[in-house]
Amino acid sequence: MQFYKNLKRARVRMGKSQIEVAKAVGISNAALSNYETSYREPDLDTLCALADRKSTRLNSSHSA
């Protein structure tokens, strides 16, 4: 599965809105929306923060 699909699925499973997750990670909800729609990819620091917030291993987030 593609990263952006995993990202959205993890957020939905947590029962969180884009605004809640974005605020917790320190990014705008527009940025998170861009990541979840595959318009953009997060930088390494943001990726780590998202993985930490979602208790997700980075290597499983990037599986194809």
C-alpha cells in the first residue's frame, strides 16, 4: 500500500481529524492533507513526527 493511504488509514483508525493530527505534529492541516492525497511528501523530520504520533514503524509506512 502506498504511504499516503497508510497515513490516512492510521489517522482514521485513531479517530482523529486532520486538524488534530496536524496540530500535534506541528504542521498545517493543509500540509497533512497534501501528504494524505499524495500531492506532496513530508520531509524526514515531519515523517518521524507522524510515525511517532501514530506509533507506526517507518518501514511499514513505506511498504508498497
